Amino acid sequence: MSLVDPVSKSSFSSSQLSRARWVAALFAQPFIQRARKAARRSDWKRASNAYFKALRLIPNNGSTWVQLGHSYGHLGQIDAMQIAYLNA
């Protein structure tokens, strides 16, 4: 399956996709850093919000899903925790 640019109708090359993933990971880093700081303060609501925002950019990042699951667990949101762990 190849991804197609909806405007030009041309397929993205593997180097373009790789670059897009790299940029997404770069933009996700501030959210991950914010989440880690919040978790160190036991501010689980902020941590979960920041991890969730990071995952919108890097949805296949297993370790971030695990950390989101931990945050949900601390908030007592067991169903959300299980879903996060399943996505990891």
C-alpha cells in the first residue's frame, strides 16, 4: 500500500515518508518532555494529556503508549490504561 498526495495524486517516495516520520518524531519531543516532567511531579492528568498529544504525531511509538497507560493507571482510568497497553 502506498500513500498518495491528495493534491498532486502522486505517490510519496520511501525517503519522503522517512523524512515525514522523522519530522513528526521531532515535533513530538516537546510533548514527551512535558509529560515526563508532569509525571515526575505526579501530575498524571497533565502527563496523560501530553503523552496523548505526542501520540497524535507518532501513533506507532510503543514506549509512549506504555507511559500513557501508566498515567491512566495512576488516574484510576483502568479501561483507558488497558487500551493504551494494548496499543503499545
